[in-house]
Amino acid sequence: MIAAGPTPLAFVPFLDPVPVWNYWYLLVLPLCVGIAVVWKSVKCRSMGDVARESAVLLLWILGGFAAAAAVLVGLMAFVGR
């Protein structure tokens, strides 16, 4: 049943977003950790290897993001001239 009065929530998801404007770029870290752990949990033959291989995959993902960011910064510097 829906209440007729004001909602007691601090924010309503999808209507009032959580204020993360100052540190939104840090949210890529838990996303990459989750992707690496889930991917390696499915692909590894033994669960003993998951932590080490997830860490390696996490470094590859973050390195790929850093390389893509460097390419985009270089492209913007080139186009901005």
C-alpha cells in the first residue's frame, strides 16, 4: 500500500540521485573488482587461484582504462589546437 504523505526516505532512487559528483571516478574501482572476481570465479578450475588471477585481471582492466584515458587526452589536445 502506498502512503499518501511524504516519504521517510533520504532520497528516492532514480528520482533524487545520491550526490557523488566530486568522486564519481572512484566508483570504477569496485566495478572493476567485481567484474574481475566474478569472471575469474567462473573461469578458474580451482578457487585457490581466483584471488591471484583476479588481481592480475584487475590490473589489466585498470591499465586498459588508463591507456584509453591517455589516448583520449592526447586526442583532445590534438583536436584542440
